[in-house]
Amino acid sequence: PSFQPSGQDTMPSNNILFIHNLPVEMTSMMLQLIFEQCPGFKEIRMIQAKPGIAFVEHENDVQSSMAIQALQGLKITPQNPMVVSFAKK
């Protein structure tokens, strides 16, 4: 049987992360306080038309990979564990 990687491994790594399952009241400032602790953090882009998702840019894909490992599943609220993956290019 062939090995099928799961989740984040199926998306090629890059320096931009896709964040979802955020509480609708989450602001870019709140998210920045979380991500600026990760090395290489550059900026947050939230999609106003789609609350609960954001894109976070890092200097390079190694730093974005470290952010995934550090922050995957972080509970913003008890109902909202943050889901972090590489963004599609």
C-alpha cells in the first residue's frame, strides 16, 4: 500500500499559512499577538467577507513550518482550536 500523507503534508510548504476555525470576533491584532512570537513573522491578512479565516506570512517556509508545529490546535476559545496549514500557492 502506498503511503498517503495527511493534512498539512499534502500541501507543499511555503511561507504563507492558512488559518481557519477562528472565532468570528477574532481581530487581526489579536492574531498578531499570537503569531509575532514565532520567528520570521511578517504580516496577517484577514478576509473581511469570510470571518474565521486568515493568512499569515512569514519570511520563509522553514519559519512557517515552525509556526504550524507551535500553534496547531491552539484553543482560542474552547470551541475554536486553531487549524493551521500551508496556503495554496
